[in-house]
Amino acid sequence: MNKQIINTSWAPAPIGPYSQAVKAGGLLFISGQIAIVPGTSELRNENITEETKQVMKNLEAVLQGAGLTFSNVIKTTIFLKDMGFFVSVNEEYGKYFDSDFPARETVAVKGLPKDVNVEISMIASL
């Protein structure tokens, strides 16, 4: 299988041994993004709406780095520190899709990197 690593300065650099995204088999697999402001180590987490907005901006940057948009997204996974954030995250997340929404699951987890409240990963078709 042929794979291509996607890395863009428009999104936060990985904080571990992983790639921002990998193209393979006609798909783009985007690693989970958190609310790190690109080019810094700063978290944008003053509230859950702003945190989700930064996560979505980071995902958009990775998509753009691969020449794609949110319309190419076919599957997402949302990880929440607390299901009490579901409504607010869902409301902000929904602003990035017009129709033909991707498949999705949302799960509560005990902890996330840098103690953030939300992390989202995506799979897009090329």
C-alpha cells in the first residue's frame, strides 16, 4: 500500500510520534486534534465553545493541507472529557457541515492530552 504523510504548519505540530494525517487507499486519516493554537503551545480553552472552534480550525487546516474540505469528511470521532459538554460541542461542530453529514460517534473518556475537554479525529475521502 502506498501512503503519504500530510504535515502542514497551519495546524499544530504533533505532540508525539504520529503524523497530522496520512493519505492511503483513497482516504485521509486525520489524527485527533485538540485546541492548540498552531505555532504555539498555547491552548485555546477559555470555554468549551472556543475550545471546539479551535479544534475545528485545526482539523480544517489539516484538510486544506491535503487539498480537501469538510465536504470530503466521511467519519468523525469526538472524545469528550465530560458528556455535559455534548450540546455545546455538537452546536459548534455542526457549523462546519452544510449537509450530507459524516458518520460519527461521541464518547466520554477519562482523560485527554494536555487535560483538554475535547479531541476530534476524522476520516475523509480523497
